Amino acid sequence: MVVCYLAVGSNLGNRRKNIKKALDYLAKTKGIKIEKASRIYETKAIGGPSQGKFLNAAIKIKTSLTPQLLLKTVKNIEKDLGRKKTVRWGPREIDLDILLYGNKFIKIKNLVIPHPRMFEREFVLRPLREII
């Protein structure tokens, strides 16, 4: 099992419920065990079109999934919870990002770990610091 950290965010619909549903999906996924979750923080949206505030959190998981399978899993959860591809950095029901996957550095199509912009985003770092 590999220790990973994920960012979770929502700014459409019932934001708190969307985050809870995403965590429930992750907890029910074979090969994923949620170890710890941060508090939920409300933050302004950064980039993209004008939009409502986000609720953001970070979670620590242990997983037996490969990085690519973990990515596929979180993308499927986003889709199941109603996320649709619109404009870049636009509003969304749920956003799940892999921040760290063990001590691996990965740069392949559609997946860069550590997350390339995590150190620029206080809405990621604040909850992450709480659980590391």
C-alpha cells in the first residue's frame, strides 16, 4: 500500500454534500483506504471565469492502485457526481486531484505527480499541512 494525498474541492450545488459523497465513493473503492481528512475550508475561486467560492479539503489515503488506475478512479468519481468538462478552471460539482503518490515523480500524458501547481495554491497547501 502506498500513501497518497488527494485534494478535494466543490463549488456547485451542495458543496459539502458533494465532498462527502466523493469521500464515500473513495472509501468504498477496493484498494483505497482513507487514513485522514482535513477540515473543510472555504476559498475564493482562482483562475477561470467568475464563479462561486469553493469548499476545499485534503485527504490522506493508502492505496494498492497504480497511479494511472487511481487517476481513472478519481475521474470516474467526478463523472458519477456530475462533473462535466466545461471551461478550464470553471465551476464544478467535484474536483479530485492526486497531489502526491508515495515518493514518486511521474510525468506522463494526463498525469503529473507531484501535482504541478500544488505549491502555488494555498487552498491546497493549508488543508494538506493539516494532515501531513
